[in-house]
Amino acid sequence: MSTTHTATQERTVSLADQLTNALANSFTLGVDTEGFRHHYFRPADAVVVFDGRTLDHYQPLDGRPLREWQAFVSQKRGWASMGQLAPLGLRVDSERKEAPRV
């Protein structure tokens, strides 16, 4: 009696898939002019603001686009720098929240 074992194939993940997976959980939106780091946490749909390692502020977005928070900070404090994934993250957030719900 012969048994043949086949190796399971691992799924190849593209760079685009890796970025999408990274954005699925969280990314740094940017650092404001006062040095506070704004980080978007998607599972909670909230922005977490840190002053170094200390939590400064937690802001639930409650379904509002992340661009509203970006504009608010732009007006109140200004941005010193934007996170590397921020442009893509903002676009994905807008597309996800503006998509028609079924």
C-alpha cells in the first residue's frame, strides 16, 4: 500500500497585498507641529495621539472619514510630517467608508 503526500502550496503575497494587510490594522497618520504622533487604529476606527510614549488623546471616528481628522489637525496645529503609509491609508479609509452599504 502506497500513500502519496502532496505538499501544500503557500499563497504568494504581493507587495500590494502586504500593504493592504498592514493598513487593515493601523498606520501612522503623521506628526503634528507640536510633536504629537497621530496613529490610526482601524479595528476601533479611532485615532490615538501620543506625546512620545504617553497617550495624549483617543478620538473615536464613529464612521467619519479619517480625512476629517487630518483636516482638523491641519487647522488647529498643522502637520510637521505625514506617515509613510498615510496617503494610501487615507485613500483606503475613504473608499471603505464611502462605499455603499448593502
